[in-house]
Amino acid sequence: MKRRLAREKAFQSLFQIEVSDIEPEAAIKHVLEEGEREDEFLHHLVFGTMEHKKEIDELISSHLENWSFSRLANVEKAVLRLAVYEMQFLDDIPVNVSMNEAIELAKVFGGEESGRFVNGVLVKVVQHFSK
């Protein structure tokens, strides 16, 4: 499975976990199409994001302007969590790749405004990491 597809499936899994409160393994199985096998990168993204969810959510919350984390749409929550996990914990992925992939996911699943919102938050998160 290519990394782009694995990210999309990881996003869909994280979204499922958020809206349905199901276990990560069940969410991954739910998003895989017939004949698709679970990918190590996909598994790593979903389980890693969930393992560090509290820390990730706090980091995202601290970079929201005039907005509370609880008001975020589920699409933005899932995309931001995935991107911040990659940026913070996966050193082999360039930050700009994680950012661009997150913005594209937000646009596809949430629309143009969602893409701009995710971009704005991630720019602040990147600046936080640069300090």
C-alpha cells in the first residue's frame, strides 16, 4: 500500500474511532476494501496517533486561535491528529510532506475551507517545533 493511501485509510480509521467510539483494529478493518491487507504504515499511524492522542490534542488546542478543540469538526480533528503525530513522532517523514498530505485530506473530506483551516493550524504547530 502506498503511503498516500495508507494516510487516507488512517484518516478514515481515526474518523471512525472519533464518531463511533470503536477500537482501532476494528476501525482499520472497516476502512479496508475487499482484498486490501492491513499495511504496517497504516497500523503505525492509527495506533501511534491513538497512543499519543492526549499529548497531540493538547498541542493542537494550544495552537487554535479563537476556537476550542471541542468545536472542531471530526474531519479536522482526525486530519490534525494524524499530521501532528507524523510531525512529532516520525522523523523519517519531512514536515512539509506531512503538512501537504494533511491539507489534501482536509480538502477532499472536508472541503476547501477545511484545507485552509488545517493549513493555518499546522503552520503554527510547525513554528512550535522550530523553536
